[in-house]
Amino acid sequence: MTDSLPRCIAPGALALGVAVSVTPCPAQESPWLRPAAQLIGVVTRADPIPGGGELTEARIVQPLVMLHAGAFTHLRFLATVNLEGATVPDGELVPGAWGEGFNDRRHPHTYAHELMLSGIDLLGSLDGGVRLAVAVGKGFAPFGSDDPMSRPPLRYPVNHHLAQILERALIMAGIRAGPVVLEAGVFNGDEPERPDQWPNMDRFGDSWSARITVLPVSGGEVSLSRARVHSPEHRPGAGTDAWKWHAAVRLARRLLGQDLYALAEWAETEEADGFFVFRSWLVEAAWRSGGHRPYYRFEQTDRPEDMRTLDLFRSQRPHLENSILGTTRFTIHTLGYQYDWRALAPDLFVSPFVEGTVGSARNIDGGILTPAILYGTDNVGSISAGLRIRWRLEGHRMGRYGNLLDEGMPHDH
């Protein structure tokens, strides 16, 4: 499934506050705009947390405003503003999560989550059935699977930084011939360290990625990605390179009159010339019948244990490979249920949900920072309940730019 074609909205109608719904317009010459938005209110109880014990928090997570725009047939613009820096500046409570200096909390994303300008089908009818696209801006490198924000579970998987490369200054190109899509891009290796931080442009081009996707059946995808990311966790660039692999099979289509979504992925990251190797296996699925949507995820992922600060949820930055004090393998099951209620307007959904996670964490390399030291136990778990409010987010897949995939069933909104 790819980005759904926008419903065209006349700029004059927007100025008057009048919503005008017309048919999709892939070849429209006049400019169009399509806004969208989301926020989630959630209460989460996690047991254990670093230092032992349990913790319950109520937060607003994933608050975002999005704008799709197009003009001149071949031009597309995407802006996604993420406000987590204001609502969860200290991160979201997610046992096992890590990245950008956070542990057992999902880091807040940067305010400018995506700012991408794309040229689509640049040669038009001149290249027959081949489609050529280029994109430039800040966004997701062409690597791995969709950002977890656009997938059914609320909980981000432990493998977020193994299976995606996000929020980079990016130039990419893609081409599609028949059922085969090839994308490649160059970007800066450094990860953000805080929500208001921009990519280090002195490092632009020091990293690259490529992804090939095959579309064997309608709604089905098989992909393989490769990347070299220079010094991702040391902003000045003195850290080691991360060499990354990712493979996935994805399905999003109608089955027996209902909506089925499924993803199976494998990811591997090597650092310090293979001295550290982190692997992940993940399978998730969702079934939507009317407003009802149960979902499930199984994940087994290795997490590097960095040197912590006095706040045990945080790691020291800048990070160097000699501060990795162990590797923890999380084996976890997440089960959830959401009811989608269409409220007031056709594109507005209010969806209550409940979600639970249980599993284990164990040291696999004899490192000195073990789950027994961190948590006082090898068992991990959490339970969350809340309300997801979203407007016009159907079909958006973060990290897929250039309209190179087929249209399909929006699997999660």
C-alpha cells in the first residue's frame, strides 16, 4: 500500500473554511492542499523500571500536524510537525525502548519530523511504464520498514533504531519498473539529541542507504535494505560506523471482506567492525472488522546497554562504542484492541484502545549491565489504555516518498 491519492481541495475553499470533496486527481495541474492531524491520550503502567519498582504515567503522545500539497502534476510536498518535545520532553514510558540517549522511554521526535519535497514520475510518458522520482529535505532514509507511528500498536518496538533511519537531511532517488522499486539516498549520520535540533549539515553525505522492494501481489511487498551510517550516536563524528541490514514481508489488503495487515521483519546492525552485533525479529498483525481492530506483535530484539547518567532512563551523550556495557535481549508479546468510531465528520476518528505487553529481558554477552542490576528481575511488562484521535491520516507511510508504490488499503487509520 502506498500513500493514498489526496482528495483535492480548492485553496479558495480552504480560505472560506469549506471542505470540498472531489475525486482523486493524480494528474491535477492546479495546486492542492490536504491537512491532517493526530494526538493520543494514554495512561501507561510499567513494571519494572530502571532502578526497580513500577511507574504509572498519563501523557499526550504522538501529537502531530501534517500537510500534503501538490502542484504542476509532478511536484509533491510533505510536512509533518511533531509536538512531542512539548508533551513528552522526558520521553514516553515504554519498557525496552532505547535511542537518542533514552532507555526504557521512547524519545520525543524532533518538531520537524518530515519536510520533504518530491518530484514524481519525472519523465511522464517519455519512459513508458517506468516511474522516476527524486526527493530532498528532512525525513526517513530509504531503509527498513514503516515508522511505528503509522502501524497498529501504540507501543514502539524495541527495534525502532535497528529497523528505521529517521529524521535525517536527505537526498534520495527512486525508480519503479513493473513490480520492482529501487530507492537510494545519502544523508547525515548523526541522530538528533533533542526535539529542536536540526541535522548536522557539516556531516551531510557521510552515510547512505538503499532499498529494493518487490510487489508480487496487490497489497503485498517484499523488501531488502542495506545502509552504512557513520557515527550515529556521536554528533561530531568520532564514533564508529553502523552497518545495517533489513528484510521484510508486508501485507495490507482485504481478506474475507475485512482489512488484514501483517508484517514480518528481520534487522541486523553491526558496530565497531562487527565487534558488536544487534539483531531483531518481529512479527505483527491486525484484523479490522467494522470498527473493531484486535492486533498482536511478537518481538525479539537486542538492545545495547549504554553508560547511564544519574537519571537511569538516560544514557551519556555523546556516545562511544567503549561505553556499551552489555547487550540485553528483549523477548516480548504485545496484544491490543482498538475500536474505531467515526465521529462528526467522515475523516475524523475517535478510537479508545487497551494494550498490554509481557515478556523477558536477559543478558546475552556477559556484559556488566544486566537486567538483574537494572530492574531487579528478568521479567518486563506494561499495560496502556487511552484514546486515539486522528483526522485524515489514511494511507500515509513515513519514509516512502515519490509515489512509487501502488495504491492500497489504509491499514491503520
